[in-house]
Amino acid sequence: MHMRVLFTIAILGVFLAQCMTGLARADDDFFRGKTITFIVPTAPGGGYDAYSRLIARHIGALLGGQPNVVAQNMPGAGGIRAANYLFNIAPKDGTVVAMLDQAVALDYILGTPGLAADPTTFNWIGRLISNSAVLYARQDAKVKTIEDVFVHELIVSTSGTASRLNWTVLNAVLGTKFKIITGYKGTTDSRLAMLRGEVDALSQPWSVLKLEGEQLLKNRQINLLLQTGLQKNADLPNVPRMVDLAKKDDDRTLLGLFASPSTIGRSVAAPPGVPADRVAALRKAFIAAINDPALRADAEKTKLELEPLEGAALQASIVGGGAISPELVARARRAADNR
């Protein structure tokens, strides 16, 4: 009897091993020889591009079949073009993923014109870093601290939806004097425009600004005015958050909603409808890449910080973020009407 049990267990073990091998081979067979297109929602340069290319360089080697991964910039409409493409046009088989604009979920709540995508139905693969962006102005601008923007106009360039909404809402709710310029394609162009004196200010994730603006900070050519995220950057304890400007509780709640894109930060998603096993494979490869010494060394070399969140938790956060009161949604939409 004992030998029969051992024999049965052995047979079962062989069967399970064959099943697992079959699954691995199925995964390998699908991705082997294919190219995954990685959509970047901005022009080259800036945080979205840097983080997109960082993960794109490494995730393919850790995905079954080791497909080639090619980054493709798709700027337009503050990230809406990329979101619409991923939702409506991209193949739903795992061969196209995208780093979406961090404001895509907020845009959906607000009913932003032009957005034809429901971010709660995307298959979120994972986050590289959250994003509390920092608004900064050239040193010779009239606005030296954020309190000055209640008195003096500040011309601020925005290449993404989140920053444009932030300044619009602050104008509407608190009476700040931001003049919003949207004509520059990306952060690099906006920063050059600031240095030429065409605009006064722009915002970037602190982790990216520390890298790309290292000389500007060292030479005191810029003033740090405001943090947009819900959490303060540890390096900037004396730079106020957007929500800190509110004088009333209901204003603080409203500004908290507009600060919520910081949770998405620099995150990767696949279209809705991708088979569950491929979503699982992409999520597994994403976390493996984030923890891989090669990516970590690459990030350290390029001075890109990481604050990862795995895909299932990110998905739950985005789906749950839509559960807000109709009254708050209505007020938020009114505040954003001047976009």
C-alpha cells in the first residue's frame, strides 16, 4: 500500500511538471519571435520617456520567449492620444503596452473632452515610481515663493494633463494667477523655453528634476515653489504641497482629488481584453525586471529612483479611486471647466 501511494504521488508529480512545462512553453511560443511595442505618451526627453525606456530595455529578457521591446513616442493631447490608442486601436494580445499619463484616471472622472478610454478597464502591469511633481520657476521671475502667485502672474508651460489641471483648479478655487501655456511638446522643450525667458515655470517629478536640473539647482537658477502630490518628497520638507494652500476643508478635499494622479505616477498598462495569462506574465516580468540587478544598475547609472507597485495593487487603487461622491465630481468638473 505504501509503495502504491508513493507511485501515485510520483505520477502526479510528473503530470504537474508536464502541465507547468506546457504552460511555460505556451507562454514562450506566443511571445517568441514577436516585438512588443511600448508606447510613450510624450515626446523624447523628460520623466515619462526616461522611465519608459528604462523598463522597456529590461522587461523583454524576463518575459517568456524573450520578445524584442521597442519604445515608440506618441505625444499628443496631454497623453490622451496614447490612452485612446491603447484602448481602441492597439492589439489586445499583449504585444502593445503603454506608460499612460498619470492623470488618465482623473481625466475619466472629470469627463475630459477627447478621452475615449476607461482607465479602470485597462490591465495595469505595474508602477515604477509615484510622482509628486515640483513646480519650479526661473530665478528672475516675479514669483519667488508660491504665495507670490496670488499677486503676480506666473506663465507656466504644461505638456501633460495633470499639471494643466492643477494650475487651472488652483486658479478657479483659490484665485492664483497662473497663465497656462500648452504649445510645447514635452518637458525638454518647456525647460528650454523657460531658460530663454519665453515662460516662467514648469513642473517635473522631483526624481527627474534632480537629474535633469542638477546644474540649475546647483547654480540656484530656479526656485522650487510647490509640490503637487499627496505625500511630500523627503528631500523637500519646506516646500509646500498643493493641498497645503487650501484654507477650508472642502477645498482641501477637492485639491486632494487633483493630487491623486501622483499615485499612478509612471505606470505601465496593457489594453482591456488581453488574455489573463498574458497579463499575469507581463506583471510577473515587470516585477522581475524591477528587482533585477541589471535594471537596478541601469536606474542608478541614470539616477532614476524607483518606488514600485505591483499590477494587481495598482489596478485595485485605480478602480477604487472612482468611488467618489457625485457632489465632489460635480464641483471638480466645474473647477476644471476652464481647461
